[in-house]
Amino acid sequence: MSIHEDVFTRIRSLLEEENDWVSAMSTVVCELHNSFEHFHWTGFYRTVEPELLKIGPYQGGHGCLVIPFDKGICGAAARTGKTQDVPDVHARPEHIACSSSTLSEVVVPIKDSNGKVVAVLDLDSDLPAAFSTSDISFTEDLCQYLGTKYF
């Protein structure tokens, strides 16, 4: 079993009886952040108003508190509903530098049953091109699972 499969199995098991979205997000962030050494900032941004994301839960240093859909990589994922894979954050002028040490980032949208983005999962790394295709596929599957389970 790969590490991705193992972590996904643990998360599904931990969330089996859980129906609270905040508790679920906290659990997911903890599992991801502590399972992958290259995940240096791991967190959710939740859609709290039309076209507006707000931080939390997360692990790592401080993040940006509020991100409009028209700003940054998280905003791009929320606006387009598509995963944003950024091997070099300096190559994307819209990147918001919440941490000067971040070099690569992946942001995956979480959608409700109507296809509306309810949150994004943001993964940052202090390493360049840190996220593999397996990391991305895993987090996309995880976010689809979360959207189906909670929305």
C-alpha cells in the first residue's frame, strides 16, 4: 500500500462517524501535515461569502486570513473550480506570499453536490516542485470524497 493509500484509508476511518465539517477539516489537515514531510503549510480556505475565502483550519505558520476569489492561487482554484499545481510560485505573478519561504503550492477545490466550490485545500512547500502527480491525484480524490461526504 502506498503512503497516499494509507493516509486516505486512515482519514476515511477517522471520519467514518464524523458529521461536523470543521472537525473533519481539522482531522484531515492534521493527518496530511504530519504524514508528508514536504507539506510545510497545510490548510483549508472556506467559502464564507460569495467570492470570498477565509482561512482555517490549518497547520504551519500564519496564513492569509482572507482571500478573494480574484486573488492568488487559492482564489484561482475557487474561481475556476480546477486544481492549481504551481511548481514555482515565483512564476505566477498572482501568487500571494503569505510565507516568504514557500516555493511550490498545490490548491484543490472542494465542491458541493451542485458543483459550487465550498472550500479549497492549500498545500505549500518550502521545496521547489515538491508535489508529485501522485500527491495531486491523491488530494483531488480526497477533496472529491470530502465534498461528497459533507455537502
